Amino acid sequence: QQQVKQSPQSLIVQKGGISIINCAYENTAFDYFPWYQQFPGKGPALLIAIRPDVSEKKEGRFTISFNKSAKQFSLHIMDSQPGDSATYFCAASNRNTPLVFGKGTRLSVIA
Amino acid sequence: DGGITQSPKYLFRKEGQNVTLSCEQNLNHDAMYWYRQDPGQGLRLIYYSQIVNDFQKGDIAEGYSVSREKKESFPLTVTSAQKNPTAFYLCARSLLAGSSYEQYFGPGTRLTVT
């Protein structure tokens, strides 16, 4: 019940295209859903996060879509750029539970 | 680096030796965490601590030990009992105030044991 399942494992997108990464969770007690971006050899950086009282959150080119009934959430990267090439992790938690991470998606944006 | 200092960046040890990884934060945050990252495995929780002098095991605590004697410090010891210690180790912090419990990561320590 603590798992977070992330797909796809890897993704190749043309420059200017839309990158979409999906996650599904099982524990209905989770109330916080962040996305992290990680470059090789670096620690993950918090990118954007959502709570279940809203269905969508947008920050610049990054949007989280959240479907509470389906227990799914996704990251959309609009106008993808080569500098977005990184590994992305979704996660879920609540106040009493440390973050549970998906296994990551390696995104490559090609020109 | 998320307000966290991890040292050293690279660490090399011989098999059978214990090694301690440092994690320090200067933001007075309540909670600190240790994760292990292996290729294709995501981040797996080793230990976490929400208050001084208290800590809980995560999913893969076997072969590891921690202490939290000061709020700003949460060192991780990789013992000789850890079967496969070579990995990228990440420390994180979280404020845990009200509805705010975002986690921020340090730069990591890459441990190689031969």
C-alpha cells in the first residue's frame, strides 16, 4: 500500500514537444505529491508539488495533473528543452510518513 | 544544495570497514532523512529522524546505523554488515511545521567499497 508506480522508465521527446510522466499510488492517506528533478551526480531538486484539494497546478512550463478518484497524478513539461533532460521522480507522503518515491523516469529532449 | 552539507562528495573504503557519512543542516529543520540511490531503483529510505535523540528505521535499515544528538546533524554509519554498500547516499531535511513538510535534498555522497 506504500508503493508509488511511475511510468515510463525512459522518455525521448523532441525539442518543443510535451513530456508526460505518470504516477499511481495506493495509499489514500497520502496528501502531498511532489515531483523532483535530478541531474547526474546531483541531489534531487524539488520541482513542483500538489495537494489533493486541487486537480491541477502550473508553474511555468511544468504542470501537475491530479486525479484523486483514480489515485493518479502526472507531470507535463510543455515546450520541452534540452536543458530539461534529467531524471524525474514522483513521490507521495503525508505528515507522518516520509516520502515514498517512484523509480524514476529518464527524460531525453533531443533537438 | 537544499541547505544541507554532505561530506565528502566521494568516499572510498575497503570491504569490512565501517564508514560514516556526514550530513549537516543550518536551517533549524525538525526532520532529517537518509536515502540510498542505486541505478534504476529510485530512492529508498534508510533512516529518518523527526526530533533529536529519536529516529526510525526506513525500508532498508539493515547494515546501517544513525544518531541524532544535535538538531543540525544526522550522520549515517555504513557498517561491515551491509552486504552491498556501494551506492549514492542522499540526506534530506524537512521543516514539519503545520502543513509544510516538503523535503529538500543535499548534494549526496558517492560511496565505493572494494
